[in-house]
Amino acid sequence: MRIVFLEVDTERSWSVASIGPAFIGAFLRAHGHEVGFVRATVDAPDQQVVNDVHAQRPDLVGVSLTTRQWLRARHLVQAIRLRLDVPVIAGGLHATFAPEVVLAAPGFDYVCLGEGEEAMLDLVDALETHRPTDSIANIWQRGSAQRPGLRAPLKPLDRLPFIARDLLDEPTGTVHVTTQRGCPFPCTYCAARMYNELYASAGDEYGRRRSHDSVIQELLQLREQDRLGYVIFLDDTFTINHSWVFEFCRQYGKHIGAPFSLHARVETVNEHLLHMLAEAGCRQITYGVESGSERVRRGIMRRQVSNDRFRQVFRWTRDAGILLTANFMLGLPGETRDDLQQTLDLAEELNVADFGYFVFYPYPGTRLFQVCLDNEYLPADYLERPANHRESILQLPDLSRDDIATFYDRFTELRQRLYVARYGTLPAEAIADVAQTARTG
């Protein structure tokens, strides 16, 4: 059977496609099925996407979805189904935590709840042999009133074949690697944590990590294929287990040595660990600061960490010779203008090489989504509004949309000012914006 995965870009095209289909595609290929890939870039017309999917001659179309991708994906799937009479399945965060919404939309026949490798194989095998598909664990079929049960997470992760990199659309010389699944932290704004809670409700432990040998062997294979230039580890928090990280540094430094970057939390690093990472080849770390207000960070986000800890860890990271990137959020329920000013002030004080700043959006499945729903902060038509990180859709009692927009502009100004001071030029996307304004007048 031939399965074609559709990657749906919104706002801009990310440097790498969704990681889930790359795992599932490799697993399906290992069991004798064919897998294809189509990327709907931001500027691709609907008809081009439909034609590209049609040319792949799929028996099943799969779409991995975040909430940000949902509206465009829904539109494209409807267009595809007008041309192709093939079933469509959605997986990923949005399908897992808003399955009823997805199944209510024309064109979607199935959603995959949670982990997808074994569930997708069962579905594909059933479709190929014309067997019923309404009682497959993790797979919810349109028209079925009964929510499916969850199968136990696949263990160990080393059982999985290495990801199908032709489904990632990676830039030349850069490879993306994951070493673990699951996140143990209780952050209220992040849906990744909710996978742990989803499986815990079924009596299973979702968090798992690959062996060092598995990770190193994948990287050695990439080197043999002349693809290993720079490694980006996609784990939400690479530095969770220090004993695992220490051994990784030893083996990576000995066998690989290519420069790499990762995501970490300041709660999970110390000075010694950072120097070990740098010696192994770590060149850049992204930390989530999120808020400069300790009240917001602790009381709303459930992150029990002080501003002083960020100052300390950022100093350690610089001393280790590792480039810093930070992420900030604004516009959360319960936040005030004073909280936003504290975040802006901390961003300026930390003076990192670059930073991201995002307007909060309540993703289904998160605790803050439920807070927004319960308190009627979401507009009645929120399901029809784009999910982006540039403007708020919330109706908050202590913070207006104009307040959030004003601080978003201040973050933009700060980032550009710091970037010019460090590099002598504006960030690439700001230069593109200026050029676009000049062309359109």
C-alpha cells in the first residue's frame, strides 16, 4: 500500500518538516509499504498541492497537525478529496487533543491519538486487506461514537528504524535527531507534556530515551552518506538525565565530533555539564525563559525557577563558549502590562545572540487552554481563527489586545537593536520585510 504524507506550511516554511511522519514512514517501509511526501509550501496554490498529491498515487493520505496548521490543512484536505477518492488520516498534537473537531471536518476519515507507528501499521494492513478499521487501538474512525483505547507506547525506542529523512526536507548539511519521547515538566502552556498525562491516564509511562549506541549509529550512518555537517537535537529538553548526557558527551566526542545544538532548561544544567557539552561539540543552546515575571512563571506557567537562575546559567553557558538563544512569551491569562515590561527588561538584560518572542495561543490539550475555555477568554469563533504567535485572539480582563500588540512591537524593536549592535545588520526576516514594503509602497 502507498501512503503519502502531506506537510502543511503556514506563515513561513520551517527548516524541517514534521518529525512524526518521518518515524512512521520508516516504520511502514520496514514492513513492506511504500511512502511518499508532499510539502505544501506557504506560497503553493491549492491546485498545485492537489496535483502533487495526485501524482504520488496514494492509497492513503496522512497529515501531521499542530493547531497552527489546522485551518490550512482542513482547506487543503477538502480540495484533495474533491480530486481523489482516498481516505485521509490526521495525527499529531491537534488530532490527539482535538479529535472531535478534526473528524467533524469534511475529508478526514481517521485520527491517530498519540503515538503512531504501530497504530498506522495496523490501519494500513487493515485497509490493504479490506478488514474492518473501527477497532484499532489509537485510531478513531469517522462515524464511530466510541473513543478508541490506547496501546502501550512502543518500547524500547531502539526498535524503531532510523527516520526516513526524505520525509523531513532537511537543508543540505544539517540533520535533525531526536533521542527521547515525553517531557516530565508540568508547564501549563505546552502540549508536549500532555502526552505524558494522556498515557498516564491509561496506566502507561510515556517517557523513554534511545540508547547511546542507537543515536551514535544513526549519526555514523549519516556520515557514511556524506550528510553529516551540523546536528540539531530536537528533544524538548536534551539535558534531563545527567548520567545519560555525560555518557553521550563521551561517545559523541569520540565518534562524531560534528557541531550540534540543543534545547535545554536552566533547571537541568550545571556549569560542569555545559563544559562537557561544549567539549563534545555543542555550539548553541536554546533556553525557554518565557517570562521575566517570576509571578507569571511560577504561578501561571508552573515553572519554579528564578530570574537569578537564568542570569547564572546564561553566564555559565557563555563561559563555556556556547552561543545562546532564548524564547519569550507574552499575552498569557493572568498577565499584566507590568509583567510584560518585566519580560522585556529581562530580555534586554540577558542580551543573548538572538531571541524568539511569541504571543501566547492556548493549544487544545494544555492546562491553559482549559483555563481560557472555562473563563470564556476564547472568542466564540476561535476554531475558525488562525493560530499564530503574532497577535492574540483572547479576551483577557487584565490585558488588552492592544497592550499585547504594543509589547510585541517593543520586542521586535529590541531584537533588531540588539541584533544590529552584535552583527551590524538587521535579522534576515526584517530585511525581507523592508524589501517587501519598498516593493508594495
